[in-house]
Amino acid sequence: MASMPQTIPNGDGLHSGAPGGPIETRWDRHRFEMKLVNPANKRKYTVIVVGTGLAGGAAAATLGELGYNVLNFCIQDSPRRAHSVAAQGGINAAKNYPNDGDSVWRLFYDTVKGGDFRARESNVYRLAQLSVNIIDQCVAQGVPFAREYGGLLATRSFGGTQVSRTFYARGQTGQQLLLGAYGSLMRQLETGRVKMFARREMLDLVVVDGHAKGIICRNLVTGELERHAADAVVLATGGYSTAYFLSTNAVNSNATAVWRCHKRGAYFANPCFMQIHPTCIPLQGSAQSKLTLMSESLRNDGRIWVPAKKGDPRPPDQIPEAERDYFLERRYPSFGNLVPRDVASRAAKHACDEGYGVGTGQAVYLDFADAIQRLGQNVIAERYGNLFDMYREITDEDPYKLPMRIYPAPHYTMGGLWVDYNLQSTIPGLHVLGEANFSDHGANRLGASALMQGLADGYFVIPYTLGNYLAGTRPGTVRSDAPEFGEAEQKVRGVIDHLLGCRGKKTPREFHWELGRLLWDECGMSRSPEGLTQTIDKIRALRAEFWENVHVAGSGQELNQHLEYAGRVADYFELGELIAIDAQQRNESCGCHLRVDHQTPEGEPIRDDENYAYVAAWEHTGDVSKPRLHREKLEFENVHLTVRTYK
Amino acid sequence: MNTPRFRLWSSVGKKILTGLTGIALMAFIVMHLLGNLTLLVGADAFNGYTESLHELGWLVIVAELGLIALFGLHAISAVQVWLDKGKARKQHNSLMRTKGAPSKQTIASRSMIVTGAVLLVFVVVHVIQFRFGPSIEQGYVAVVDGAPARDLHRLVVETFKNPVWTGIYVAVMLLLGFHLRHGFWSAFQSIGALGPKLRPLAYSVAVVFAVAMAVGFLILPLYLFLFASVPSGAVAMAGH
Amino acid sequence: MSNARQPRSYTLRVWRQPSSTTEGKLVEYAVSDIDPDSSFLEMLDHLNENLVKKNEEPIAFDSDCREGICGTCGVCIDGRPHGPIPHVTTCALRMRDFADRSTIVVEPFRAKSFPVVKDLVVDRSAFDRIIEAGGYVSVNAGSAPEANMIPIGKDIAESAMDSAVCIGCGACVASCPNASASLFVGAKMRQMVLLPQGAVERKHRALAMVERMDREGFGDCSNHGECEAACPKAISIENIATLRREYMKAIFR
């Protein structure tokens, strides 16, 4: 059972701890088999939850509801601002309200296939089962989902599926779901069972006798380092796309918490599985700080095309129908514009690399002219109004009149800290939820599944599995004056002092930009063995330079955003190398991971199930350049491994 | 904290109070204006109107106490809102500008406390001047329905033959217009009576209402100043 | 194409305040080589990079998603929260909307309930504490009924959504001559009362949220309606009318 430390025999054979038996009953059986904490004893346990997004916020609220003492941390000034807020399109659930053939099985199947058979079956099936409860929960919280005229919930379609199972609240579904979780969290604050620590950045995990027992965080307002002890730690700090410098993530999203846990012994799984989202607004200027995503839901009504002639200089409205190449519809007739993200991104990159790109050459058109003609501008405005407004604000062009220009951008990381079926990492007591873990999306995440996973983990998985862990421990055994806290704090202070004392010539931003370019070019939409080898060397060299030549302004005893940023960039360098190493070891193409040496002549990926149907979980050995690989073999008992095709 | 007293004196409670009293006061000034318009008809009509009010007896006292309460509550709650405003932002930015429509921030809305304060002083002066001004005992006697009554008409005319008083009244009535331009729709908004359709309507009607009240009231002193003859009653009574 | 437009330069007058306990002042900076397509915050990023290179302290300002949804960013630009353009947040504001060589005054969202933390960063945790008082439906995870059990009219759901789009940025407070939080509170209250799930607790919610709002030191609302103009999500003062109605129902029933 997962309350025991994971046994890792010899660099291989990492086990998920998922129960066997028919997949439909695994979660039920597991829930029954897990230990419970007596209601009267729950308040004796203290749990740290880091992060207040869909996973962390839902977890903190739910653990509070159950009666645990929860200490909840977030980097933002308010828990309501966690980056889940920016998710636009929707949340999947196997409700089958449209009566179009959906089921838990189909959502399960679509997700495993969408992830190109690199996800764990048991976890995905549980996710599909819980999806229906999530919608119930959110409606009860007062989330204003879109509705049909009859008053029942509306759905729309997303990429990689042929059913309509995505529930949404205009283009702000993430915001509304997050505010639902935030409301529940605030309610627990009022009861006193949850204590909120905003503007705190977790900088280290404290491990005592092999168990996670606390964190070191920096109070971002005063600069003070704080020690917080607990009986267990739940990490829900999101993904690490920001390592690429330009991504769709928020500017404060970062990898520091997961990375420091990794360095304390948590294995990092599939770091190279990085989702590049096809529909983002292309890069415009050199000063740009981030890329903006346009919801995948746009592909319901928008058609993607490039001119059929290379370098066609004509404006889009003057290119006749016959001289356009609707390349997704042409290449993937059965899914058309609704192919999964990895497929759409790759096709767009392919078109641009071949010289068919529009605008700067790094863009393709997403055209609504047909839909506007068919449905009228009002209907389109009702469905996507806020996205169209956003596009106009950024580009100064009217998407009702001209097609949008889009290009892929780093968006989501399927990789993350390795967790077992109980969402526990390889450090007992450290549980990892949401995007921060690796578990459910394999090598590619389907649209509208991130919200589903975050909330499933937070509302419906961790409340059970954490109890199972806690039931095997005595409460309050470790206090923040334990020597392990002192050691961790000292280490954190050392890094901060070094960064502040360095006084070099380059800013963290300049380093980050260079690292981002390296990762984007060689660990982006296509990867080559030679390129990866070179990239690893370049990252190492740049990292060495960083530690000698970085310039950080201000002091450590105040609000110092520049220092915060420098610390995050330092971690991106180490993580960036691991991303490249992971991409290098996986000698196959799967999902988002396209290796140029493993593809068909048409550019379709070739998977190697014989040798690579495993999760690559990396152990930190003390030397970031020499991580140790552990493999969790993936068993497919319910889904047949097939060539993933959307033709 | 959630005692009924606190609830009415909370930020929202005060605003509801200000709104309700404001609506009542607006009803009052409409009545007051309609009554005063009898001045345009003549002395008998006006004195007949004022005497008919007098004949209500103790009801007059009740009405007057009610009005005092309305003015008082309206003023106190509004002053409190203004004081809280000062507390809610101690340090100010160097610039603070309106973003334009749909903002309803105007000179009128920003000067409510000033126009309100002027109106309060005015009301006191106005009451002293006319309610407690010279009456039958001081020889201001008119005949209404065959009985002697207070000749308020004469007092009014005498007052507004004075260009200073006329000037003051006209100026204050202009300020009343400003006060009502924001106050009219704001009062209904404050009690939550305005939905998305009514709000633009109320906001426009407020202009009409404000102009009607201001013009209605200031026409009287101007008319009397320019056109009224010196009251005959004064001469007749002087002979006694 | 807009990309071809010339880089611009500006004179900035920025509020600098080392900490909540120290005095602040406006400090003038020159910025040049600004791409008109870059955002207002990217312009500040650019200035900060230059300040760091000159060994000066960069300007502290809050931002996160940089696409107008998280509500983290927000400064007063020439006296207007989120700047001159309606319905955008500071992060979504583009430099093409500022004339070349103009002077721009940048100050924090100002209210007693939003104390300055540093430079342009303010503490808006008062908003969280108002929500804590009752801005939610009291429902535990796991206890929810089937989602389609209670039909909700499309128009009602849309109307609730119009209120629910609030991002909690605080522009309503910053723009209000009285520093009132009525629009923020009203929007949450209206979302909740329109939906049957939220209507159950309406009385307690109205009293508790108003009581908390007052205790946090926000001013009273004088119906200037400036908040609606300043709101990046165009939330209507209809929500303030709802707040009053809810409050009246709560105290008189």
C-alpha cells in the first residue's frame, strides 16, 4: 500500500501500485482497501498544500472540509489568481448528455489514445470515471456553465474526439472552475481549518527520515525564509513550460517547487513530454514576454489553411478557394481541423518549414469566414467573442473580417514528478497533483482534459489517498526546529546569497531567453539526436556562465521580483538539461515527442512499443548531468496498442 | 456587528437610507412646487392654498416633524458617506480622471456634498424666513373664505422684491438642479430599483426632473421680482 | 502591417515607494525603442532591464497571466485604472495606444484597503477576506446532486456569467472617488443569487459580505458609476443595484 515507501529495486521496475482486476472496479476496490483516518483524529494532522489552482485549491478546500489542518501556499497575491484561471475552452466529462455515444470507456479510450499510449491505464480510467462527479460538484458550487434553451448544460467538441463532451463557461472555463474551488477554499478559511499563505514561494522540501515533513518558503513581501512543518506535503504547483521562455503560461509559473522536490529525491517522469499548442498568436516583437493562446474550441468553427503557393504575397481575402490548402482537412479527413494538438502543431510547423507560412512566415491562417456565413456573426460572437476581442487587442486586426494568424507555442507539460496510483511521489508523504505530476496524459494531452485532471486529483483522489498515507503515520512528529529544516534553509539561503552576490553582466532574462531558444529549437516540435547532443552541451555551458555572470538587483530582505526570477531561471537550466536528456534517451516518436529519425516520409511519428512503452522516471544523483533512469513499464490490458491515426 | 442598527448604518444601509429619504424629499419638493405655482395665479389663490394647509391642524406638525426627520436622516447619512470616503483613501494619486461613458461621474455627482450642504443651510434660512416669519400678529393678514388668515403672499412678494434675496434663491435653485441631476437616478439606484432597462431611462429622466424643479422654483422669485405689484394688503393693513 | 511601425519613446513618471512603511514619490524615466505592438507591461519590463543594467533598482509591479484574466496586474495610467482604453487590463494594453514622445504617469491602485507593498504593488487581500465572509455556495466535495437536476434558463446562466467574469483586479476600487468595493461585492452576490444553488444562502451572504466589506475600510458607494467604466470586464452597476436589493431583503425580512 502506498503509505509504505516505494520500493525501487535496481533502477528499473518502478510500480504504480495500481490494483489489479477489472479496470472498472479498480478505484472502488482501492478506496475500500485504503486506510481511513478517524474523523476525530483528522484535526491532529497538518497537511501542507502548495498551490491554489484547480488541483491545489480543490485539494486544500476538500481536505479542510474533511477536518484536516491545512496550510495552503501560493505564489500569487491571492489564491484566485493561480494560472488555472487562464484555461479557456472547457472541461471534459463523460456525461453523454448529447446522446452521441460517449461513455466512461470512450473518454478513457480517447485519452489513452490521445496520449499516444504512454499513459497509465488505471489512472486514466479513474479520471474518466470521476469526470462526471466534477461537473456535478462545479454546478453545485454555482459555476455558470453554458446552457441550452431548455436549461440543461451545453457541450462542445474538442480536438481528438468525435463526441461533444466539453462543458464550458464562455471562453473562461478555467476561471469559473477556479473561482468555484476558490470559493470552497475561502469557506474553509472562514472556518479556520485552512490557513492561507499568499505571496510565498516554496524553495525547498524538508525530508525527515525519508518522509516529506515540511517546506522552506520565502515570504515574497518581507524576503524572510519561513519553515513550515506538517505531516504530509501536497504539491500542486503546475507545469514547467516557462522553461522555454516564451510559452502560454503566466510569467510567475515556474518549475522551482517541483525541481527542488526532484533534487530531494522525487523522480521526474517524462520531462520531454511538452505540449506545443497549435492555436497561439504568433510572436510579434523581440520584447514579447509571453505568447497568448487562443482556445482550441476555435477549431470547432475555424478552418486552418495556408496558401497553396509558396510565399504567396496576396492578402488572405484575395486568395481564391482553389488556391488554398486546408492541410488538416486534407491530411486527416475524418478528424479534420479537430485533430489532437500534437498533430495540428506538427502539421502547421511542417507547412511553415516548407515555405507556406504566412505573415512572418511562422504562422498559418485560422479562418472563420465559412462559419460566419453559415451561422452569422452573432453566433460566432456568442461562442468566441472574448477570444476574438483578445485577438484584436493584441494584433490590431479584426478576426471577423480577416482570418486569424496562429502558430504553435509551448503550453502544457505532460511530464512532471512521478507519482503512483495514490498520487504519491517517490518521497513518501509528498503527493503531487495536477499538471505538476505526470500521470494521466501520456505523450499528449487532449484539450479540456487538464481542468478535468486537476479537479479530479483535488476533489476526489487526494482526499482518499492522503488519508491512507496519514493513517500510517503519527501526527505532529516533526517540528520546524528539526535539524533538517535548518539544513534546508541554509541551502536555500546559500543560493540566494550567491545570486545576489554574483553581480555579473547579464540579466536573468537574457539567460532565460537564450535557454528558451535552445529548448524551443531542439526540444520543441521536432527533435534530432545530434541536435539534442549539441543542445545539452550548450545548456551546460550557459548554465556555468549563469552562475558566474548573472546580475541580480536589490537585496534579499524585501519584495524583490528580480531575485525571485533569477532563482527560477537557475532551476530552468537544470530542468532544461533533463528535458533534453530525456528526449535523447527516448528513441521513438510518440505524441508530442517527434524524433526526426523516427518518422514516416509524410512526417507521421513512428512509435516503438517494444522498447519504449514505459514511463521514464529520472532520479537525481547529485549531479544534474548524470540522472539515473528508472522505467515504469506500461501495461495495456484494456486498450490495444495501435498506430494512432486520425486520418 | 449584525445588529439591526448596524445593518441600517452599514455602507449599503446608509445608501438605502439616503435613497429612500431622497425619494421622499423629491416627492415633497414636487408637492411644494405645485403648491407654490399658485403664486402665479394671484394672492388669493396662494393664501387660500397656504390656509388650507393650516387647516390640517396637528397633521401639519406631524408633517413638519416628518420633514425634519427626512432632511436630517438624508443629511446625516450623506455626510457619513462623505466622511467614510475620506477615510477610505487617505493618500491620493497625483492624477485621477474619469474613463468616460458608461461612467456617470459628473460635476453634479462629485459636488453632492457641497450642493447638499448649501441646500441644508438654505432650508433652515427658508423655514426661518417664511415658516417663522411675520404673521397675522405682525399685521400680515389676508382674508380667506371670509375669515382672516396669514398673508404669506405679501411676505413672499416683499422678499422677492429684494434683488439680493431673489439672487440668492435663483442661485440656490440652480444648485438644487445639480443636486437632483445626480440625486434623482441615484436615489432609485441606491434602493436597487433600477434594472438594465430602467437605468438609462432614469438617468435621462433625471435631467428632465432636475431642470423642471430648478426652473419651476426659480421662475417664482424671478416672476415676482419682475412683475408682481407691491401687495395691496400692506397698504390696507397699514391704515388700521 | 503594424510591425513595420517605428519604435517609440516616452517619458514615464512612476510611483516609487520602497516599502509600505516608507514615503513614496513620482520618479521620471525616459524609455525609448519601444515597439508599438508591445504591451504596457512589456514596456515596463524593457525599462526594468535597462534599470538593472544601470545598477538601479527595477520597478516592482504585479502581473501574471498577461492575457487579461488573472487580475494580478493593474496600475493607474494617467489617472485611470488600466489606462485609457475601455475593457482591457493593463497587461493587454498596447503601446500603439500611447502617442510617441508623450508623458505617462504610472501610479498604484490607491485605497486605504489596498496598502502599497512596494512601488506599484498593492495588497488586495481585503477582497479575499470579503469572499471568505460568504462569496460561495456552502457545498462539500462529494455531496453534489446530478448536474442536470436543476435546469437553469440560458438567459439566467448568461446573466450570472456576466457577473461571474469579475477578475478581482480592484480597478473598481481604484477608480471610485469613494474607494468603494461595491461593484466587486455586488458582482459576486448577483452571480450567486441568480443561480438556484446560490440563492439558498442569500440572506446570510448579503449581510456577511457587506459587514466584511465595511470592516475592511472600503468607502461607501455614491453611484458615480466610474467602476463600470474602469472595469476591464465591463461589469455593470446593475450588480450594485442587486447588492442593495439583496441587502434590503436581508434586513427587512
